[in-house]
Amino acid sequence: MAEKILIVEDNPQNMRLMEMTLRGENYILLKATNGEEALDTARREQPDLIIMDIQLPGMNGLEVTRKLREVPAFSRTPIIGVTAYAMKGDREKVIEAGCNLYLPKPIDTRKLPEMIAEMLCQRPEIISGLSGDSSGRQESSDN
Ligand code: MN
């Protein structure tokens, strides 16, 4: 079954670029243009990966990411945080909010599909690795 990717982006041109970039891949693309819509769509559709613009009107992408991470169903969903201008400290803020990866714009449209594919295929390993670990290792710093 095709995986679902939720694109959260308020700028129509950037949204279009994302869609064009991912259209050739076998994904179901979901779209949201603000934080509330992103949360509603995520709850309803349970996306497999989320691309999160950080600069959004109203609730910003950092807040949306924090709210998503509070929901158990989204605690492990890969989230890519995207910012319009790389400001000092952006990466730290984006990762601290709960994103797995930080991407400054302009997006490298050749690399994005690879990164997404990689994040989606790593996910089951992470999950099975955690639940099926019978090696007795207890020191994982999973916090
Ligand atoms: Mn924006």
C-alpha cells in the first residue's frame, strides 16, 4: 500500500514544488496550509511521514511538531522540518521541537525523494528493533 506523506506548507509555490518533486513517487500526498489543518489531517489520515514548514501563519511548525509528538500515534512518525532562511540556531530549534531532520530552503529537489525513501525504510527497523530486542541491552537512551 502506498505510504502517505503530509506536506505542511503555506506558500502555494513551495507547495507546488513539493508536489512536483514527489508526484512521480508512489506516495499518497496530503496537504495542509496551516497548523490546525496539519493536526486535523494528521489525526484523520495517520501519515507515514510529515514535511513541516516551520514558518506558518498562526501556530508555527515547531508548535505543530511538539503537539504531534505528544500524541502516541505520532511519537515515531518521521518529520522533516523545513525553514525559509537558515538562521543561526534553526537546526537546534527544529530538532529540539521533535523533527528528525532539518532542511533549509531552497529544497534540493533531487535529494528530497532519496531522503524520504530512506526515512520511510528505516522506520520499520527502528520499531522492530525496539520491540523485538531480546539481547538484554537496557542502556538505550531512548528519552
Ligand atoms: Mn511558510
